[in-house]
Amino acid sequence: MSRRKLPDSPLFSLDPPVPDFSFELSARRDGFWPVAGADEAGRGPLAGPVVAAAVILDPDAVPAGLNDSKLLRPDQREALFAEILATATVSIASSSATRIDTTDILKASLDAMRRAVHGLATAAGFVLVDGRDLPPGLSCHGKAIVKGDSRSVSIAAASIVAKVTRDRMMARADATFPAYGFALHAGYATERHRVAIDSHGPCSLHRMSFRPFRQV
């Protein structure tokens, strides 16, 4: 897969906006380096963990095609996942369905991101986080960026790592709980998943604090 030269600032284009390195370069100009991107996957599903990733990209080896994981095909995500792991510093953490139920999905997501950032082999000097909230307890400065996975290549890389990791976890869960079809929908509230819940009831991976289960 080819790699691209990162500009100091985004260029005007009629094409849809794509993530760039401008937030990272701004942090470096302010004296913060290295810069990590952090994102999570799996806030919305009815089952399974929420998975977070933190990624420090090598500015000289940024994979081409990084973008919000939701905008990529599964084969594109898999290819980029492999290249990110080969060229970047990566850390992954998760919060289980039980942890989600005992706190809430936002707190569980932010805690997973905090642990992912702190798990990096190279300590981040600054972290860019997708969303509106910075995880509490970070050991470095940071910035929350709304729609950051489509604006920062570091956050985009983290979104891909988190998404691919979670999808693989749910595919493995399918072997243990085959009645629910986790490999097909990764725990999201599809019609097939809801029918399976009606037929078999919830399993240990289901988030009992979510609406369909609150009265169970």
C-alpha cells in the first residue's frame, strides 16, 4: 500500500474532506510530541465490549487511505489495520458489558480510551480524541475533536484499529454464542439479533442496562 506525503496544512479541494495531519503538527508547534490519536468502537451495540485504540503514527510512514472506519469497506479496514500495526505505535483496551452496566457507556468508553493511551509503549505528549470529551485522568494534555476520525489521520487510524479489533472479538464470540449471529452484526440491534434475543433471551455478553433489557 502506498504512503502519502503529509502537507503542513490541508489544500483546497472540491473532493470530500479527508483526515490530515494538521492537528498533530499544531500540537508539535506548541511543543507537544509525540501526538497520539484515540477513538473507540462499539458504543451503540446491545452486546459485547466497547473497544478503544490509541495510535502514534510515524510522520514518515503514514498509510494512504486513512479515514473514519465507518466510511471504509471491511477489506480496506483490514489492509489498513495491518499497515498501521506495522508502522505505528498502537495500544488497545476494552470495557466489558459488565463494566458498561456498572457505570455507563460514556464512562466505560472514556476509561477504555484512557487505558489505551496509557498503554502506549512510547508515552504520548499530547492526545487527540474523537468526540466531545477528553478521558479523565490522562497523563498528558489533549484535545477532543468532534468528528475527529474524519479530520485527523491519527484518530482515523485509531478508529480503524478499534473497529477491526472489536469485529474480530465479536466473531470469536459467535463460536461461543452461535444462536445470536454476532459474527454478522457484531452485537448491533439488527432484526436478526432482536429475534434471537426474543427466542433465547440475553447472554452474558448483552448489556443489561440498555433499553431492550432494562425490564428483564
